[in-house]
Amino acid sequence: RALQTLNPYVVGGLTTGQMHAGLLEINPVTYVLEPAIAESFKVEADGKSITLDLRNIRFSDGTPLTADDVLFTINDVLLNPEIQSDALRSLRSDLTGADSQLFLKNAEKLGALKVQLNLTRPHLPLLKLLHDIPILPRHKLADKVKKLNPNAASEAFIKAWSLDARPEEFAGLGPFRIKSIDPQKGVVLERNPFYWKVDKNKVQLPYVNTVFIAFLSDPTKEGTAKLQTGELDYGALSVDFANVKIKDGQDFLSAAAKAGFKLVYQGPSFRTDFITFNQDVPDEALRKIFRDVRFRRAIAHLVDRERIVKEALKNLGFVRETSLLPQSPFFDRAANTVYELDLERAQALLDELGLKDANKDGIRELPNGKPLQIELIVSDNNEGRINAAKLLADVFAKGGIKLVAMPLPSSQVSSRIFEKRDYQATIVSWVGSAAFPENFFSLFFSGGRNHFYKYSDAESKDVPDYQKRVDQILLQQAGELDPTKRKALFVEMQKLLSENLPVIWLYSPGLFAVARPTLGNTGAMVTPDTVFRLLETLWRKDL
């Protein structure tokens, strides 16, 4: 998609991701945290400081990396309130605890290639976040920061590295560097001759000399067209069912097949859709059953995920039954209850709740005599959710529940969930990496901004015991320095969530990557992260 800047602290993405690197990185295949710009790190015993030894390496312009570059990035950019952008606000939000305070205090220089990160309190998730904090070249950007250069314009840093900048103005620590920029067509990247990574045979990465990343005003249609004309070697499409519709996905895959491309990744994207019920709904009878775990388990036994993927999503999505991806190092299969499609079990649970069909009209009655009817709101621009809602109405009816699907403009859905807090049930997406349990903090923590399945938890009203324990775990894990104990906490959390079902996972919209058969090393693309982060290992067999 067309960019306005190549400044990673203004906008991230595929292009800037190839140009820069962080102190640590997350292996895109195993999701294990590994050294990157820092060749080693140590969390001190009190958990309030992290010492990192930097590699003796160079930026892409040949300038040596020093501790001063790390201090510049963290103290003068990341933690500098005078510099504001959406990307920085997002990073700072990730660095903010439940008490709304930043837990990263500053970076301190201990030597030419040694730094210490000082924290206000122990917070282990910071290690993972270091992957998302690209280290900047102080020698290229310090004069753009007003804190360091009083003569600099207030927006100088934000405007730095625009598409009008010359290639020699850039420098990074990633596998590629800028060769040329055409603001209308795209960016040509060339291999960084100073890149520090090598393969198992000590061959320096990346393998290819140049990569052209095209700017497309309509990535879906233009990307498909370029497949048909043979202009692409590699392409990826995330079918979110809103911006990219079912037909778009079908056309993309059809064009790739006709052009002889290999489908090198087909699997979950960074998005997972789930259904949840408002446990604070004003209707007292509905509120009582929504808060009863037997009702939520009955729904879990009614949901036919395979049918949703096949019929509602036309096989452009993937079944999801758990919050974490199975590839996550924290995933524990035994801790996750699997609710098989079982109409009899669902009906038995509903019977236990006293929800009987006394008048034999096919719809169960609530204790107050009213029919068990639930309104399900979904965004009217998301055909996947609309189709899934229609299908769910059919399967709920088999259990004696009348589900009324109500497509609404996305703004109205958002307003009813986050502002008015007036909905009965909804299907929405959780967006982000599903490899790390702490990423779900905003959803599962009582005070989280996305904890909309039971708003009153934040006010400590009628908080279930399982939710109290989940809150404890989410707070405790941040300061737990023992990896074994920390994983045990997350295993316990998975068990609690899968048994109590505050949300019921349905499916992940699909991510699809295609490549020419002459492109090598595509077999490593086994997770959504690998689709965008393994360009440095690809090579051309025909050259």
C-alpha cells in the first residue's frame, strides 16, 4: 500500500521492517526470543534492570553501532513526549502498565557496546517488546530532535525519512537498505553489505541483491493483476472479509494458480474472530444466563466451526478453538478444553438452566416466560461475520435459541460496545500476535480497555473467582523471572479461560502467500509472521 514515509516511528510495515532491527527479536517460526542487535542480555536479580551487550556491527552506511544509538532511540525518541505519532503512541501504550504508568524509565550507557534498561518495576514482557523497537542511527537523526537540537523544527523528526529523502540519508541495521525511491511506484531495496546475520554455512544474509516493494493504491486488485502479468515473484493477501472480500481472495488465488505460483502459506492471519455475550446486559433474565458458564458451554457445543469456515467463509478462513497459536512456546494442549460439536450435550446444559420449550414452538423460554431470543450485532461491511451470523442463527435454532442477526455500520457496533455498553451478543476480532498470552491483557484483564464481555469486573462488582485469578496471573507474570514458573502461570490461565469461556473463538480470517517456483526457501513459511519476515532467506533458483 502507498506509504507517506519510511520512518519506522511514524509507520511500520514490510518496507521499514526490512531496513531496521531491534535489540532482541522473536523467531518467526518458533516464537522464541533470541538475540539480535544485542548479542546477549541479562535480567538483573531484582527484575528492574536489563543489561545488554551489543554486537560490534555497523549500520547500512558503514557507521559503527554504539551504545549512544540505543540511548538516542529510547531516551530521545521513544520516551520523548515532544515527539508524537500513531506508531509511538502504540508503542508507549504497550509500555504502559495497568496503573497507566510507563514501566520503562530510561536507557543507560555502561560502555561503548553495553547498555542497561532501567524499569520502574519488574516487567518481563519488555523483552518481547524490544523486537518492536528498531534501533536508529544517532548520526543521521539527532539533529532532527528538538531536545538535542533547539534549532530543529518541532516536526523535524516526524518528517525525516520521507519518500522525498535521498537514499544516503537513511541507515539501518536490517537486511536491506534503500537503493532508490519512486513515491508513485515503490521502493528498491538492496542488500545491506554490513548485515550481521549469516546462515548455518556462515554465508552472509540476505541472499538476494535487490527487492522491489511495490506501492499499490488497491493492493488486492493491483496485486492480482500483477500476478496475471508476471510482474511479481512473491505476494501475500490477508482476507479480512471487510477490506478484502471473499471474491477478492478467490480471484487472487485463482490468478496465482493460473500463473504457476506455489501457495507457500495458507493459514491463520493476525486476526481472530470470536463471539461473546454481554454479561452486564440490562435484561435481568438474559444477564443471569449469560453469566452462567453452563450457557456459554452449551453455545460452545452448538458452534460448528468447520461449517462456518466452509460455508460462511468459503474456505478462506481457519478454525480457531484456542486463544494461542499451537506454535506458541506457551501453548498447552492439555490445558485447553475442546468443546466437540454436540447438540445433545448443548441441549442438556440448557435444560439444566431451566430453559425449557414449554409451548413447543421450538424456542426455549426464559424463567420469566419470555422466549430465549438474543440479538447478535455485527459490522455490516464484514461479509464473513454476516455469513457466520446467519449460520449461527441456524445452529442456535437447533438448540432452541432464537438468534437475531443485526448487521450495523461498524461505527454503531463500536459505539454500542465501547460507549453505550448496550449489546446482547456480538462477533468481533481480536487483532495481534496470538503467540504470547500477555498480548491478551486488554481483553482478559478486568480493567482492560477491551474487557467488554463483563464491564462490571473493572468496578469489582460480582467478579467470578476465575476472573479474579486471571487478573492475578496477568499481573504476576510480568514480574516472574523464572521461565518455568511464568509458563506455568500461562498454562493455568489457558485452563481457566477455556473452562469458563468469557469469549468463544470461532475462526481466523486467512492469510495466503504465493511465490514463483523459482523462489527458494519458501518452505519455512509456517506461521503468519514468517510470511513477512523471511525475505532475507529467500533466493532465486533461476539466477
